[in-house]
Amino acid sequence: MIKLYLAEDQQLLNTALAGILDLEDDLTMAGTAVNGQVALDQIETLQPDVVLLDIEMPGMTGLEIAHQLHTRQPQIKVIILTTFAQPSYFKQAISAEVAGYLLKDGPSDDLIVAIHSVMKGKVVYAPELVVGLTTQTENPLSERETEVLRAIANGLSTKQAAESLFLSDGTVRNYMSTILSKLGASNRVEAIQIARHNGWL
């Protein structure tokens, strides 16, 4: 019997997925949580065979949990479940040596197959994520331009960004103009979305 643990902050999905997996003859659900810190504490107590982790959760992210388990409980297999096909997240998952990285919108049968595969020592990555990683374009922004956009993305005004980076307001505005041009964005919000999607921030 394979003992599972599920950490997913969307209660409806948490309950539904746990119910589906528990129906399998050789799978049993040891526990679930909607909070990352609670999940880590319970995982270390329950010692499941396979842990299914959402990325964005209150308390602690799934990637943070994966890194903790890799260091402290490497025998536990970790499968990341995400709606985010972001190369930056995928790279973090690889660095934590997760056994699987799958998209939430995939069929439940694929997840069940993946669970059995990781128990046999295999690594399972969604093809879409691998393609996203290998086709990722290089960041066209300079290091300074990236710093400026990151400051704006963190909610700073032009004046605040200038102060934090020891630049003048005019210099920050010039950087933003160049950033928009390089990214083909029509405004700051779009530029931030493009940079985040590509893992440049």
C-alpha cells in the first residue's frame, strides 16, 4: 500500500483529489492540508511514501517544502502539482530533486500512473514543462534594467524605485522606456507579466 499526503490550498480540489486517489486499491491518503507549514509538520510525523504539493500555499510554498524534505527526509517522494508552467518554478523543483512535476489540469489517471512510477524510482515531468524550459528565451534586459523592473513589480513607485536603487527619477523612467521597448510591452503591468512568465524576475 502506497501512503500519500496531499497539500493543496484550494479546499474543493483538495477534497476531490484526495477522494479520487483514496479509491485506488493500492493507494491510501494519510492526510491533507491547505497550509504549507501545517503540511510540513504533518509530513514529518506521518512519513508518507509520496507527497503531492501545490506550489502557492499560505504558510510555506510547495517548493519550500520540497527543499526541506530533500534535506531532511530524502526517502519521501515529492510530486509538485501546479497550474504554473513557469520555467523558474520548474528549475526550483529540479534543484529540490523532486520526483515529479505535473500540471493540475492533467487527467487524474496520469497522476496515478506518475505515483506508481516515482515509487519505482522514476522521475516524471509533464512534457509541457520540459518544452517550456528548453524553449525559454534569454532575458533581454540588462542586470540594472532587471533590478528596476523588479522594484516596480514589488509595488514601488518610480520615485521609491529610484531611491532604493540610488538613481534619479529620470534615469528610472529612461530604464522603464527601454524595458518596454525590449519586451514589446505597452505598459508596466504587461512588462512585469512578461518578465514573470519567463522567470526573469
